[in-house]
Amino acid sequence: MRYLKLGIVFATMMVSQISFSADLNALLLPYFQQRLAGVSDDVRVELKTDPAHLLSCASPEFSTPGNSRLWGLMSVMMRCGSEKRFIQVQVTAMGQYVVATRSILRGTPLDIGSITLNRGRLDTLPNQTITLTEQAVNGVALRDITPGMPLTRSMIRQAWRVKAGQQVRVIANGDGFSVNSEGRALNNVAVGQYGRVRMDSGQIVSGKVDTDGNILINL
């Protein structure tokens, strides 16, 4: 009789853990749907951690590192009050991604005619796959790309807005004043990146390149 009672208790605990695991899946889904909004319109989440190792509370909070991947097998921080624990989840996401429509040779600029959007499972694609055409257009291929190949950030770079040796305008902005001068760029720089400039005086300064090719310095 004692063994029967123990079996009933154990079975009840297992059912309770499985039930909480299902509830946790339901709570994780909206978290990842919000995280992938605008990237994926079909998200599925499967909890991989043993239910026996989960924290239990009515309203757990979830978080992921800012630089973590968006899908696939990943770790999520689960918080219940002051208690924290990492759990493993498998995130499946459907969405659009950028592929080449034709052969693109290394060093060739990409235009809207050389790329298109495909739809499929994003979690099966290489890391850093590009999902928006505007992230690829006007970029320059860093390697040969074949038709149908998904584009990743490591395959392209932004076009240089300023090239080494180019004469550029340097604009220094401070509290209530702005000073313009000129110098010669010391490195190749894309918009939004930092470039180094040798001023006519010989001084070397650095600043961010704007869309007009100016070097902006905040004092």
C-alpha cells in the first residue's frame, strides 16, 4: 500500500511538472514573438530544459543577452522574484531573407536587381543572415556569391563614403559653436563609421562620417 501511495505522489508530481512546462511554453511564445516582431510572422518555442529543473512561479520574467542569436537553440534567463536560472529553448522562426539573384563577383557593388527576398525557416540559415534588402543594397561583396545563396553580414561591407587620401571637411561642434576646417583622410570609411584625418596643421583627429562625407567631431 505504501508503494502505491508513493507511486501516486510521484505520478502527481510528474503531471504537475509537465503541466507547468506547457504553461511555460505558452509564456515564452509571446516573449519571442515580440523579440522577433518585424522579422518573423511565425514563431514557435519548445522548452528543452527538464521540467524538474525549472523555477516555479505564476509570472516569470525572461531575458536574453543583447548580442544573443534570435533563433535556434539558445539560453534564456528565467527570473522568479529574486531567483534566477538559465533554461534552454529551441526557437523556430519563419520569415523572409535576402538571397542573390545572380552571380556576384568579389568587389562588386550590390544593387536591387542582384538580390531578392526568399521565405523559409530562419533558424536553419547561417548566423547573421540578412533579412532586409536595404541592409544589402549598395554594399560591396567581400567574396564571390552564387545565385540563390543567402547573404550574411560577413559577405558584404558598406560602400566607402570617404577614401584614404581624399580631402574632406571636418566639422567640430561644441556648446553653442561650430568650426569647419579641412584635412586629408587617412583611412577608408563608410557612413556612420569613424575616420582619421590629418589636418593641414599636421594634427590628427577622428570623427564620424555623415552621409555627405563630412567628418563630424563633438567637443
